[in-house]
Amino acid sequence: MRVINMGPDPSLAYRPNLKTNKTKEKEGYRNFESGDLIDRVFNTYKLMHTHQTVDFVNQMNSVWTGCSHYRLGMMDAIMSLDQLVDESDPDVDFPNSYHAFQTAEGIRQAHPDYDWFHLVGLIHDVGKTLALWDVPQWAVVGDTFPVGCRYQNSIVFRDNSFMDNPDEKNSRYNTEFGIYEPNCGLDKVHMSWGHDEYLYRVLRFNNCSIPEEGLYMIRFHSFYPWHSHGDYMHLCNEKDLRMMPWVQDFNKFDLYTKTTELPDVDKLKPYYQSLIDKYCPGILKW
């Protein structure tokens, strides 16, 4: 079953040459104002902020959360990301499988006793396989945000990318709470569709045993308006607030391990395969 393509797909093979600088200062990450990749990044977000609506999110949930499309082991899914460069990311222009191992190794060094945390670092972006299955990148990558209520100012490119989104002008959806009750909890909020929500649903569907803290990291690591800017707190319940520090801790490794010094993947694979066998074994349904 193939998903309906809702607009032009900017994800066709874009692989600019790697730059020579191996490290960046922290303030240089998530620079959405300048840089070699900024036009590509803005175009992806403009498409996202035009087409991510309540109706679109409902459609994608209906199509993909039944996990009836593919059967694939987790390591094979990770390595398939070699075919993908994330067009919403201003920090990297190398394949996502390398970033997966970079993130996992950063977490492993800082938290050696939490093996599930290492695995979360490895698999957190695996939902981006959607972009290899005919889903345009604007419906796969980038920062996430709730639909069905007012778009907050902390959303990247907020001022100049939502003009053509029909929900922006819909009085049911453009108020502070929109269709939601105060403190309803993020579990009841419809997030813009992307790799976070998709992988979370795949793990739940396949009864993977990753702890709740890890599932929150996977589901909300791209929700920067929440975990990095403190917006949408009026929708959060007590559980969300308890889980937020875990997501913030994860985010440090997701963001600041991005360098062009690439890991020895073949050397690392056996350890991470053992974690896959422990927490999400076998052939999974996607």
C-alpha cells in the first residue's frame, strides 16, 4: 500500500560534499538563518508548514500506524538510512546511519549502565525510512509541532512559512487550546506527522520492551518548541513534565554528536545488535 503524495517531493538524491571542519561550537548548531544548506532547509519547512494539517495528520495515521506495509529487522532499517540525507537539518549533509551511531556512542559514554538508552540513540531516527517509501521529506523529517491549535512562535520559520496552511485560518484550530482540553496530555495531542510518531507507533505495534522514558525520547525528540523553548505547556499533564528531562537529556546527544568524523560502524554493530535482540528482536512490521 502506497501513501498518497501530498505535494512535490524535495527528497531526491541530494548529497553535497562534506565540509572539512570536524567540530562545531554549540551555538553553531540549528542555525536556521545562514549556511550552505539554508535554502534546502527552508524549502522543506515551507512545504511542511503548508501541508501539515489536522486532516493530513489523520490521513497519515490511518495509512501508516497499522504497520502493514513492510517487514524489516531493526538493523536493516538503520542501515537503509545510508540512502537518506535529511533535508531539514542545517547541521549535517551525510547519511543518517552515521548520525545514529554517533548519537548512540555519545550516550553510551555518558550513561554506560542504561543499555536501552544506547539503543534509543541508535534507532531514534529510523522512522525516516518513510522517506525511502515514497513519503515526501516534509512529512518525515524536521521539527514537530501540534496541529489543531495555534502554531506557537517558537516553531522554526513561524513568521514566513504558514501563510498557505488552511488550519491557520480555521477558527476551530487557531486558538491557544484549539480542539484540546487544558493539560490533556501530549498523548492526546495530534502532532505533525513525521519519523518520531511513526517509529513510536511501530515500536508499540511490535510490543518492543524499551522503557517509557525511551519511548518519550523517540516520540518527542523533534518537538523543539516544547523541550527547548517551553511552549505548549498548557497541553501537558504531570507525566509529560516528568518525562521532559529525559527528552532534554537525550537531545544533547542527538544535537551535539553531529560531526563529520564518522564512526567505525562495522566495529560497533555486534554490540548494538545485541541490544536490538534484547529490546526489539526479530523481523518487525512497519
